[in-house]
Amino acid sequence: MARKKIALVGAGQIGGTLALLAGQKEMGDVVLFDIAEGMPEGKALDLAQASPVEGFNAKLGGGNDYSVIAGADVVIVTAGVPRKPGMSRDDLIGINTGVVKTVGEAIKTYAPNAFVIVITNPLDVMVWVMQQASGLPPERVVGMAGVLDSARFRYFLAEEFGVSVEDVTAFVLGGHGDTMVPLVRYSTVAGIPLPDLVKMGWTTQEKLDAIVQRTRDGGAEIVKLLKTGSAFYAPAASAIVMAESYLKDQKRVLPCAAYLTGQYGVSDMYVGVPVVLGAGGVEKIIEIELSAEEKAMFDHSVDAVKTLVDVVKKQEAGKA
Ligand code: A3D
């Protein structure tokens, strides 16, 4: 059986880490595309030279011509610019919309059968732009944010409770940004919901509220420390889990930015919701019942995404 092909569009901090992880996990052959001359080839060669040491079999290559992504089974998109300290994700919309549109058109030409995972910010809008530009069916175009946001939540909770990260599950809904909605009643330590753990005296409501806020600000905390860019190890690991679920038809239940057609009262937009990811891409969108307070937070988050989608629509109308 031929190896799968994973194309990484954008070979920067996240793209390079994606290539390493995809190689180490033997998910398939990897190609890196970037506009920076020599850089994707350089990273591919460096990683290929790590393969005998690490003991993985994967062909790695790269280039500045979109034809390198031809026939890819999975395309992960990080092309664009990341945040600098003091910038919000939304500040990136002007530059990154044009970049993602170009990438979408290239995917339409060279890899129309791929499963596409978008990481470029502002996430929920960029994945919408990608679907429009590529014309791929919405179930094969998703955005990575929820896996990362819930991983941050899980890590902070595991630290607070002094337990393994593996035994903490977390549930995050809504857009990727300051309005994301961490759902505490669906987040657990070994199946025990967080509100019960407060009742049991394992933590306090104040501490839990602080962790929720730290999760919302998780990206900004890292931007502030790094000074020259944004997080890349955990974002790459999160997208790899999504790619693996698709390639191996694992049917994992993961929070992803998915195209909604009426679920949660939202239409024609990408927002973070739990989905089943398998060989068919987004095979099912899981719609849970929200309390009035949760629904209000979710709607606020959706409004924030909608405002940005409208900005893009206006930009495009201005160009027409
Ligand atoms: P960085 O290391 O700058 O890599 C981006 C790469 O894109 C660079 O190598 C650029 O040369 C390349 N690039 C720029 N324009 C184009 C183009 N037109 N075509 C192809 N490649 C191009 O950034 P990064 O890897 O740290 O981050 C990439 C993106 O991910 C940014 O938009 C971040 O904001 C975003 N990000 C999202 C999350 C989410 O959770 C959604 C988390 C972290 C970062």
C-alpha cells in the first residue's frame, strides 16, 4: 500500500514541528511548502537526516512551487503571519485572508481530494475563507483550535489537582479567542465533573474561575513570553491528532472548528464544536444542550466570529 502524503503549507514554527511529528509517527511522506526560498527544502533535509537516528521511515521534501502538494491526502495550513506581543488574533485578518485564499485556490488545483486542517489565525474566519476558496466539501475542511484550547485547560487542571494530564478531560466550545467557552460541567478528572470536585473540596470556585480565564488567555501568555511569535509545539501536536483520526479512521471525538448548518442555532459559519473525525472527515457534529448561561457565552463567541466574517465579506466586496 502506498504511503499517505501529508502536505504542510507554511513551513514556519508550527509547520516544522508538524513535519517532525508526522515523520516520527510514520503518518506518511511529508512535503513542506513555503514562500521563503530554500527554507522548506532546508527543513525537509534536516528532518530527513534525523530519520535514521530517530528510526522512522518517511520521505521528506519541500519547495516554493505549489505543485509539491499534488495529490496530498491531508493538507495542514499554517501559512501567514503569527501574533506579536500586544496584537490580537483579529489584527492578522488583513494579511492572512489573502494568504489563505491563495492557498485554498492551490489546494483546489493540486489536492482537491485532501482533508484540510487550517491553523492560521484568526482561526474560525480563516477556515471559512479556506472552504470558500478551495470549494472543498465543508466536512473535509476544518479548523484546529479546540484541541489546543482543551489541552491547555487539561494541563492547568492537572497541575491544580496534582493528577496525570491523561486523567483530565476538558470540553471547550465556541470561537478560538478571548470569547471561547470552557464548559466546566463537561470537564472531568477521571469522569468526576469539575463542579463536583469543588463540592468535594479538591479546589475552590475561585481557583477554577482563574484556570478558566488562564485558558482563555493561554495563547497570549505564550506570545508575551516568546516575544517574537506564538505557541507552536502544542498547536502542532493538536493538529496531528486531528490528521491521525482522519487518516486512521479513528472516529475520535474532538472539538474542531466545523461548518454549521443550523446546529446550535448557527448557519454558514465555522465555530468550535465537538465532532466525530473519521475517514469521511467531519462525520458528525455533536449538539449538546446548553444551559442559559452557557448559551449566552456561546452566542457571544459566535457574534465575535460573525463580526470578523463580515469584515472579510466587506473586504472581498470592495475588491469585486
Ligand atoms: P511562522 O513561524 O511565522 O510561520 C508561518 C509561515 O508562513 C512562514 O514560514 C511564512 O514564510 C509562511 N508564509 C507567509 N505567507 C505565505 C504564503 N502566502 N504562502 C505560503 N506560506 C506563507 O508562524 P507559526 O508557524 O508560528 O504560526 C502560523 C499561523 O498559525 C499564524 O497565523 C498563527 O497565528 C497561527 N496559530 C494558530 C493557533 C491556533 O490555535 C488556531 C495557535 C498558534 C498559532
